[in-house]
Amino acid sequence: AETVNKLTLAGIPVLAHVGLTPQSVHQFGGYRKQGKTDGDRDRILAEAIALEKAGAFAIVLEHIPADLGKTISEKLIVPTIGIGAGPHCDGQVLVINDMLGLSAWQPPFAKTYANLGETITKAVKDYCAEVREQKFP
């Protein structure tokens, strides 16, 4: 929160992030849901409140239980943006690579609306084959 405070005092808007933070995924032992224990829930809630007080204009809540997402969203004035944090956040986000099926792996909270990865792979393979067989250009 101290860094957020310094940034906002310097006029730099900050979108804060609590729960699973991808830059810390290895410290968490992988892409694991955060906030499962009472202690972790209290810590995440306290972080969110401190970040709001430090001047964050909104807070991303990632891969936490839906009831914790609801609690945080109700306690904060700034908007919350959920990614795997339940339906009670003020907004939602879904990474487009997960949405479109472009990755071999996706987080458990993501939903794939299309499997474009397979479509793209087939198109590239077909193109390569046609070039090798001199059917294209």
C-alpha cells in the first residue's frame, strides 16, 4: 500500500490487485485459489482496504472464493473487478486468450467460448502443406 500511496500522490493512477497475483504465482505454489483459510481471507481483505485507503482507483480480485469477493466488494467504495472472484464484484474480466481457447492451459475459473487455438493450428498446418506441395501461391 505504501507504493500505491506514493504513486497516487505523484498523480499516477493505480489499479491494485489482490488474491492471486500472477507475478507471485511461484511464491503461492502455482495458480492456486487464495483466501481459503481464515487467516488468508483476513489478510486479503486487509490488503484491499489498505490499497483503497492508499488511493487505488479500483481493485482486481483474482482467484478468491466468491463470498470473499462479495465481502470485499461490499466493504470498499472503489470498484472491484473480478477474475475468478465470483459474481458479486462490480465488474468482470476474462483473459481473451482463455476466452478464445488460444492457450494450451487455462486457469480453472476461466471459460472458453471458442476453441480458436485448434482452428488457427489447422489453418497454419494447411498453409504449410500447400506451400510445400506448391499449391500456394
